Amino acid sequence: MLTVFSRGSISIVKNEWARTNQTEFYRMVARLMPREVEAKISSEFTLVDALMEMEENLKDERGSSGNE
């Protein structure tokens, strides 16, 4: 089969056919990739709670930095 390595945004394709037929290669790869990903996240906090906590932390940081 084909060997593909990925480092950040650089992909290294170690197959001569894939290198010379990149359009067809990536079409085939796209068919193999999952089309849908499901994730279940459970949290006792809502987004509003998290934003309020962040705001409080920022206020505390600003207050303590002014006293130095």
C-alpha cells in the first residue's frame, strides 16, 4: 500500500505513483477518511460559566499587577 508521513503542514508521500498522480491519490485518500466524527463531551459547566470564570481571573490578575 502507500506510506504517507505527515509533519505539521508538510506531507511526505513515499510512493512514486502517488507522487506523480497527486490528484487521484488525494481523491482515494479522501474516500478512506471518516466523513463524520462523533464526540460526547460531559461537563458540569456551561460556556457562560467558563467565560464568567475567565473574566473573574482576568480581573484578579489586573488587580494584583497594579499593586506591584
